Amino acid sequence: MRLVKPESSNKALSLFHSSNDVLTSFMCTYKLESIVRINLALVLASSAAYVIFPLTAHPNCILFVTHGGLLSTTESVHFGVPIIGIPVAGDQHNNVKKAVHKGFALEVELSYDTPKDLKSAIEEVLRNPSYRERVKYLSLVYHDRPVPPAKEMVHWVEHTVKTRGAPHLRSRALTTPWYQKMYLDLVALVAAIILGLYFTAKRLFKKKSSITSSKKYN
């Protein structure tokens, strides 16, 4: 959140203080070195901004406002909590757009109007049950698997140990020559085809022009 100016952060936090009709309580993991502390229903100020896992797991958690990282969106589906994504950089934009496309999220752009847009997005997600119903369905699909993830992890660890590193499961990219990784062989093939066509066409036109010239002089 260091990319966000303190003024914008204060405005975003103030909407929870002034809008009792939107949320009665909320929990925030946030670095507050340069931000004015305001009287809120519930605020968790933490320097470890990634201690979010238990929060989304709480049964009373009905909304998750996040930057849209891969772990955040995965947690949202895992626990069945709709999200409002405010992407900042990296893969966050793509993750949030995927969540919006799947119907369990709304995207809010990071700008001077973020507080106002965030309030509207919160009201929309909380008052429209389709977001929560959709993420609950996706959570059901996510959890419906033949083997629990913990047991599957143990299986593959043991499998790797038994097979001495599981060489049969390693990616072929590890042994692929560098020129193939850079597609230089494909570039060379395409270049050879183009050059072959060029010289063939050039030779045909040259032969045709010589035949035309000989007929003209005869």
C-alpha cells in the first residue's frame, strides 16, 4: 500500500467511519506509519499485511477488499467470500478481471475517486446476493475433489522420494536447448521458406524476362 498516497488512504478508511448503513464493522490489515488513525468500529493495524488467511475463514466475513493477488483470489474462492479488487501492479489486474468475469467480484480502479467508487462497489456486493451465491458455488466446485489436498501433497512427496526426484515428471523445458527456448529454430525455418520463395520467384521472373527479350529481338 506504499503506492497509495496517505490522503487517498484516509479517505478510503473514512468511508467506513461515516457510512454506518454500509458496514457495521470491518477488519483491516494495513500499515499505518503515515496514516491518521480514525475511530472505527473495528480496525486491525498490522505491520504484517499478509496475515489475512484467518480473516477470510471467519464465518462472519461477508466481503474481502483486496489488491487481487493470486493468493487473495484463491482464498476468496476457498472460503466462499466475494471480493472487491483494487489492482495495483503485476498479475493483479488479470486476476481481478477473471474474478469479475466469473461473477464473484467487482473491480475498483486506483484513483482519486477510489473512496467513492469503493463505497458504491461495497453497497452493490452486499445488497446483491448473486455475488455471494456465485462464489459459494465456485467454492463447492473447488472443494469437491477425490483426495484432500493435504493427503495428495503427502502422496507426491513420498512418490518423489521413492523415484529419486521423479525425473519422469520433470518439465522437458529443463533439457530443451537454448535456441529452441528462444524459438530460433522456428525463426530459421520460416526465414528459409521465405528466402526460398523469394529466390524461386526471382529466378522465374528473370527467366520469363529473358524469354520475352529473345522473342523481341527475333
